[in-house]
Amino acid sequence: MSFYTALTGLNGSQADIAATSNNIANVGTTGFKRSRAEFGDIFATSPLQNSSSSIGSGSILKGVKQQFTQGNIAASLNAL
């Protein structure tokens, strides 16, 4: 089981590095919005089961979310 836990951690790290490298590659692109990898826990038991152990079975990528916060505003000096 520990191998599976380590494998899920490595897969999560790979997704996080991919999102970060995409952010770095596009830092100079006008209008680019950064992305962030979001993770969740894989539980060892079902929530309906009664367990004294709170140790999970790794992590899972919930998704790569795009951040839509407003960026810097720059004047273009062009006529409308």
C-alpha cells in the first residue's frame, strides 16, 4: 500500500510541475491567467465505516483550475 501512496504523490507532483511550468512559460503573454493544481485525499476507508485510523491512501488531482483574478491594466495609447 505504501508504494501506491508514493505513486499518487509522484503523479500529483508531476501535475503541479506541469501547471507551474505552463505559468512560467506564459508569464509574458498578454492576458494570460495562471493555473493552479488542486488536490484531494484518498481515504483508507469509506466515510460510512467506523475506523480508528485516519491514515489515508495518498492524494489525487482534483483538477487544474484557472485563476480569473484581474491582472494589471495597461494603457494601449490607441484611439478607440
